[in-house]
Amino acid sequence: MKPRAALLMILPALVLFAVTFIAPLLLVGRLSFYQSDYVHTAYVGFQNYIDAFRDTYFLKSFVNSSVMTIMLAPLITIVAYTVASAISDYSEKVQAAARFLFYVPGLTSGLIMGILWLWILDRSGLVNNFIVSFGGEPVPWLYDLWPARFSIVLVSTFSGMGGYIILYAVTMHAIPEELRDAAKVDGASGRQYKKLIQRPLMMPTILLALLLSIVGTMQLWESIYMLTAEGGPEGGTASPVYEIFLTAFKFGKAGYAAAKGIILMLVLIAILLIKNRVEGWLRK
């Protein structure tokens, strides 16, 4: 294909990318050097960035995300991989139906899912009513630090697992059938095939899923907003994105929020580079 023809084909995507990503990024980068309350704007240089690194709540949001990532990433990766591997043994119709059923929660609005889980996990919610009916004490799922973090992880796993299952299932389907046939000829069982052949070939996808879970944890918003009332208790469930949201729309500090957004973007880029380095080591 001629370069000019190829350029014309990708031009609409380039224009869309420039309008929806590059232009907003430049505007946010410029705004981060200003102190703005949406009415008055004043140039402050790097002061917003200095204040962000001194902001204990903003720094704590990264700690929160790290803790919840340690809880969420292995859980969602292992569960999604196990489910995708289990349904891969069935017919295409069964696989398609299973993938659809697991993906349905991800199609639901995050705020709607938050309302549903609030009804389930509240002090007088479905789970606590069930516990009390058997003579137990109600659990403060959303009001104590670690139960609240576990609740956010549980909601995120339930809502996002379908996408990871589809990701794993597509990768498993792309593995050449000749490898499975060769393993059978060599006397390998289905479990040995999955352990010795399928799993190593899936490692790049597993690393990608881990990266997505880390990024997703840092970008949690709806479940925190609905379940833990501005990242409580004690700010222990607030994510960086939610903290940026509060800075911009509750406290009205647009420039300061923009600086925090740029810092978050740089952190995510660093995580991506680490993931690529680890993937390179695994290929050697």
C-alpha cells in the first residue's frame, strides 16, 4: 500500500485522537501552571505540583490504590483466568453464552452498580440481615477501613471480571490448535497442556491484565462515590482519580486538580514502562 493511501486511511483516527486526547492533554498541562477557580486565573508556575507532593490526602490515595491493587490484581487475575480456562473446554456456543453472562455486569452503569451494592452491603443491607438472621453481629462493610477496602475490591472484581475473561478467552483461542494436538500425541493430559504450554504463552496477556487492574484501581470513582462517602473511612478508600475529582469539583481548584492529573498520568506511564521491562525479561 502506498504511504499516501495509508495516511488517508488512518487520518480520521488521527484527527479523532488529536481532538479527544492530545488537545485536552495540552490544555490540562497548561492549566496545571495556573491557579484557577473557574472564574479567576493566575499563573503560579510549578506551585501546584509542589503543593500536590505535599498533599497528604493525594499521596494517601496512591497508598490506598496500592493496597487495593495488592488485593484486587491477584484475585481478579486468578478468578478470570480460571473461569476462561474452564469454559474453553466447552463448545463455542457455551463459551459465548458464558462470556456474555460474565460481561453483563460491566455493561451496567457504575453508579447503578454502586446503588445495588450499597443495598447489599449497608449496615441494614442484605448481607448483614442474613448474618443477623443466623445470630451473628452485623459487619460494618462500608464504615471500617479494611472492610470498606475489601468491599471496593469485591465490587470492582464483580463489575470488571467479564472484560478480563474475554481477554483471556480470546488469547487462548488464538493459540494454535497444533500445539494442543502435539501435546496429546506426546501423552500430555489437558491439565498438563494448560500448565506447561497454555500458561507460559498467556504470560504477556496476564501481565497486560495486571497492568489494567492497577490502572483501573487508580481510576476507581463510581463505587467510591456511592459506597464510602468521599473515600472514607479516614480517606482509606479514596483513589487518585476520586481525589482529583474532589479537588476540581468540590473545592473548585481546577489548576491544582490539573497538576494532580498530570502527576497521575506520569505514574501510570512509569507503571507501563515497568510492565514492558518485565515482559522483556520473560521473553529472554
